[in-house]
Amino acid sequence: MSEPSTTTTPTTSLSNTFWGLCLVALALTAGIPAPAEAADDEFRTVAVVEPFLEMHTGPGRGYPIFHVVDRGESIEILMQRTWWYQVRTAKGVVGWVDEKQMNLTLNPDGTGANFSPASLQDLIDSKWEVGFMAGDFGGANMVSMYGAYSLNPNLSIEVWGSQILGDFSNGWMGNVNVVHETWPEWRFSPFFTMGAGIVHTSPKSTIISGDDRTDEVGHVGAGLRIYATQRFLLRAEYKSYVVFTSRDDNEEIEEWKVGFAFFF
Amino acid sequence: MESRIRVLFLIAAFIGLSGCAATKNLFGIGPKEAPPPASEPPGQVIDPAVERREVKEPKIDREDFEAGGFAGIMSVEDFGTNVVYGVRIAYHITEGFFVEATAGQTEAGLTSFEVLSGGAPIISEDERTLTYYNLNLGYNLLPGEGFIGEGRAYNTAFYLVAGLGSTRFAGDDRFTVNFGGGYRFLFTDSIAFHVDFRDHLFDIDVLGEDKTAHNLEGHVGVTVFF
């Protein structure tokens, strides 16, 4: 058990990478300016036209209403968190207002303020999507993350990164694929996909002796997207991979995954 | 004189009536004039010298991302308890749901077998560094407020998280399930303090039997919304 294995060597480099990531994260957080410091005149202003507008103490349904803005007053919008808006009244009272009430206000030019509700159409129209998925890759566990950019309501391009964690070997896989969603307006929306990438596998040293391999892969697949709530969707898919090995025969691997994704 | 007054009255009456004629539809009095037929373009009657006011709406600052670091203690089953450090990035999808990616690192100690036998270590020193990452889904189960004294209220939330990831430990990458809960305390609308408890489960066989190890972690952290 104590003999060195082929997977020992990357540990140090991984540890360095890890601390590198930590530093990057710290640098990122340090560089973020406090939002309250933004110039006052830069905030968007809307006028209340309904009899009243309710201000909550926090960005959520359960937070109590502590202040009511009367008709005719204007409010400044300081920031948005999910579908809640932090607003400031002329008297300086700061609180949170939900999107439904914000949609009933007017812009300075007299037009209705549109704080887009997250309808299914908005989901279809949004461009960027990020998702986490997990499942089975030819008997091994798989954890995946993807980013997608939609070219039009039907067609999008996805970039995938996956880690494969099996009983006999570990590895990672990267793929680029095209997704065609035939009926994007359906709440349960089927899709078809095909793409290509590379897979890297390293056999577990304690069980099998062998070299690390990097092979090209091609895949086709199909799945279902379920638009759950607001910017959130559930996704399940099947993909069939062909691994173009350097041996005589190509290897075929089946993959089943479930997960979730969200839109920007 | 008389005729001059008459002229003045006539002028006043003319101006007043034309004014009424121009504004009669403002109050909905009088018959509505039919719009000119669409096929015939209306002649340029008035030159609109006033340009339409272009209102440029300032962009609303959207703060759905949360990033930061944490430190605490992590117990690696059979290998003792040690300090753990890590980073976290989260994205709030709705007021309830958020997704989160975390990465952390700790050093595992000696097993009691290694200590008692005094023999050769089971795993090498490098392999004792435990590094993990997780992709999680979280839910703000109990949002609320915390009060300090009489005049201060802070938004808080107790949340649950669960997810999947990988742990590199004892010379292998191990498929890891993790779940737990935490408490978020917002000092300001953009800076939050966290207390978190997690259980990381993975299969391990370095001590002779194949078993699922529970590795408990407790940490405190600070995040910034942006």
C-alpha cells in the first residue's frame, strides 16, 4: 500500500494550483468596489403610480413590510438581487421591493417601467447558461459542468468539462457540442446534440498497471430540459460516445446524466 | 371709440374661440375628429422643433454573485482533525435557490494504527494533503433577521446545501457526495459572514476494508456580493 503510485506526483502541483486559485479569489474580492460608493446621480429613478408601494426589510417574501411609498413619490433603485430591488425614497428610507410592484411604476419619461418578469420567453431569449450535472459514464461516476451560448432560440453551443471517477481508472473529459432544441417554447423541451472532444484516463495504480491515455471522442445524444422556475431548469440526458483509441477497435461508452442549469 | 372697443372684443372673442377649438378634445367635449385616412400622408402642418426627450436609464447594479474564503476544521475519518482552508463562489438564482462551488484543502494526520505500531506510514506525506471541490445546490430554508441591541437589524438565512464533487486524498481522486447547512449573516447588503457544517462522503480502502468515510467539516467564512 505504501508504494508510490502514478497519481502521487500531481498532488503537489494540484496543491499549488489550489493556492493559486485562492489568491485569485482573494484578489477578485479585494478588487470589488463597494456598491454604495457609486455616484448618487447614477441610480435609475422611477415614480410610484399605484396607491402605494411596499418596502420590505430584506430581499424575500417573508421579510416584513416596514415602509409604504405613496403615489406620486419617486424612488431610486440602488441594486437588484435575484428578483428584488433595493430602493431609496426621497426621504432616504432604504428597503426592498419585489419585481411585481416595480413593474407598476413609471419611468421619468412617463412610460411604464419594465422590470422583465422571468417568463418562459425570457428564458428562451437569454443567451448564457451554466449548469452542473452528474451521472454515470460507462460504469464510472461523473461530475460535469458546462457553459452554453445560444445562437438562436433553437441552436446553442456548449463547452463541457467533466471529471470521471471510476473503480479502475480516473480521468477527465472536455467536449464542445451543438444542441438543437426543437420546441424551445415547451416547458418539457426535448433536445438533440452532437459534438467532439478529448478524454484523458489514468488507471488506478493499486489495481491495474497501465499508462495514462488521451484519446479523441465523438458523441451524439438526446435529452430533456424542464423549465422549473424563473431562471432555473432541470436537465437529463443520454449520450453515446465513441472513443477513437490507438488500438484496433474503437471503444463505445454510454453516458447518463441529470442536473440543473441557470440562465444569465 | 365705440368701434375700437368692438374691434377689441371681436379680436378677444376670435382668439378665445380658436383656443377652445384647439383644446376642445382635451376634455373630451365635442365630436371626435376622424383620423386622416392612412393611405393619404398628412401634410406637414407643424414643424416639431422640440426633440423627443431621450432618457438614458442607468443600469441597475445586479448583485447575484457571492465570493469569498473560509477557514475551519475538518475531520478526515481515521486520519485525525486538522485546519481546513478554502474558497467559495455562489450564484443566487432566485430568493430561495443558489448554486455554489467550493474548494478546500486540509492536511490529514496519522491513523491510530500508525501511531501505535510505530511502523511504516500507510500513505506518503504528499498523499496526506486532502484537496476537494464540490458543485452544490443550496436553498435558503429559513431567511430572517438577526437583531443586535434595539436599533440594529441584519438579514440572515439558514440554508441547506448538497452536491457532488471530487476529493484527492491518499493517492486517488474520489467521487464525493457532500451535504450540510449553514448560516449567513449579512453585515451590510454586500458583505456576509458564514458559519457552515458539511459532511463529505467518499469510499476509501487504504485501511484494509472498503468503506464509506464521513469527513466532517466546520468552518467560518466571509463573502462579498457582486
